[in-house]
Amino acid sequence: MSASQAVEVLRQHLIDPEICIRCNTCEETCPAHAISHDSRNYVVDAAKCNFCNDCISPCPTGAIDSWRQVDKAKPYALVEQLAWDSLPAQTEVDDPLMSPVTFALAGNRLITIRYHEPKAFKTFPLRAEKVATGCTSGDTILIGLLEAIVDRLADILERAGRDVEAISRDIFEARSTKASKRNRDFQELLKGIGRKEDLASSVRDSLISLQRLAGFLAHVAAQAKMSKDVRARIKTLSRDVLSLADHATFLSQKISFLLDATLGMISIEQNAIIKIFSVAAVIFLPPTLVASIYGMNFDIIPELKWEFGYPFAIGLMVVSAILPFWYFRRRGWL
Ligand code: SF4
Ligand code: SF4
């Protein structure tokens, strides 16, 4: 489907596989039999779920209280959900919110100062309860949290990369048929490109802060003679941040290229339309020249005595104005 088409949004009910403890409570509770599972994941069938919310409060972990806004025509299928290790990042209908977080590490205590609830902060404690993350002290909790933030940024970048691919296909591939040419909407494409560039810049900013933080942590860990394992985790974190920053830069460059390509396409399209208008003007030039020389200077003009000549002439003028307008609209030139 073209990016220009209006998308009907569905708030799809999902289960977070990272938090779910596979207790089966939701499946037993659901009156619509919308929940099923395999040996790996619990999943919600978008076609059956009626949003009654009966499953939300019995869930002991909150894994069932997960939602994603998706194209109503393309909800996440059961096979897709069954293969997930974690929930996919939200699409552009709900762009991630970036805001500063301050970490204060004093002895064995970690304090965070923040003004919203980032996803990583919500999922990390639940995951830490379930899986052994080695969080036994303030510094290991800080590292675990930073790892969760980096994972989240990686998800966001992955989703942004897929969206950029879709925009790229929309620009370069579906251009051959007349119908696709009519359907394209450069304004929407430019808006989409702008949103992705905003997202990539925000992720890059976050990664630069994380890079500085990881550098500082490595220094502190060396000075405080922290365990080998902690220092290895900081090193891996630092490497992950670096490679994600590279990927964010690559994505930004690709977005800039797409912006240039879209502007080039707009220019080509405008030139093609102006060419058509110029040719039409040249075609009508000789008849106009003949009419301007001879005009109505004839003794016998049949319509002069015709009873309906005047309304016919007015009607003809209106139709001759409407017809080109209709044709230009139909071709997408106006
Ligand atoms: S009730 Fe919650 S934790 Fe239990 S299986 Fe369902 S989603 Fe998972
Ligand atoms: S919201 Fe209702 S229908 Fe949907 S999965 Fe939960 S219990 Fe089932």
C-alpha cells in the first residue's frame, strides 16, 4: 500500500514475552478464547479479542497489559507473535518520547531522577525478577538498566530501519504504473521522512550520552577495582552503544538520501506537468491565430439565427472550462 493512503489504526492487544511467566491465567480467563500459546509464547488473536479487559487484572506480571497501534488491515499475526523474544518497537503512530534521566549511584544504592516512565524502566525490574541478570548491587543494577535502555534503542532503530526501507520502496519501486503515480503523495512521504530523521537524531543523541556514561563507568570500575565480570559488561555495553551509534548515523545518511531523492522526484514530476501544459498551449496556438485574424467576419453564420444559439454557446463555454479541469484532476496534475 502507498504511504499516501490513509491508514486505519488498531490498538492491538499483545502479550510482552519478556515479562510473561506463562502462568496460563489469561488464557483461562478470556471469555472470547482469544488467547492461546505454544511452548514458547502466549499470544492474543486480534480477530477474536473484543477488548473486554477481563484478562488485565488477573495477570500477575502485567505482561498482558501491552498494546501497539498498528495498521488495522495488518495486525501482528499469531505466527509472528509466537516467534517474538520481545515486543516490537512502536510504530510512528506513537513515536517514542525522549527525555533526560539522571542516575545517582551512592554505595549500594541507585537513584534515578526522571519525569516520565521509560519503557526500559518498566520492563527491567520484571525481567530481573524472572531471569538471572546478576543484579546484586547498585552498580550491577545500573549496568543492567543501561543494557535494557540499549536494547530498547536497538529495537527503535530496527523498527525505524524497516520504516525507512518501506519509504524507500515507496519512492523507487512503485513508480512504473500510472495508477501508482496517481496515488503517490509527496507531502506524506516528506512528512514520513521528517519523522524518521527526528527519531534517528533523538536516538543518536541518547547514544552519545550513553557512550559518555559508559566511558565514565569504565573509568570508575577500573579505579574501584570492580569485579572482572562487571568490567566486561561495561566494555560490552560500550561496544554495543558504539555500533548502534554507527547504525543510527548510517540511518540518518540514508534518510538524507531519501529526502534528496524525493525532492528530485517532485522536481521531475513538476517538469513533466509543465511540459504537458506547454505542449497543449502550442497545439492550440494555430487555431487561436486563425480565429484572431478571421474572427466572426462572415456573412453566413448558421447559429446567428438559431433560437438556442446563445444558451448553447454559454453551455459550451462552461463545459470547455470544466472538461480540462476534470481531466487535469484525474491525472493528478492539480
Ligand atoms: S496471565 Fe500474564 S503472565 Fe500469565 S500467561 Fe497470561 S500474560 Fe503471561
Ligand atoms: S481483552 Fe478480553 S477478549 Fe481480549 S484477550 Fe483479554 S479477555 Fe480476551
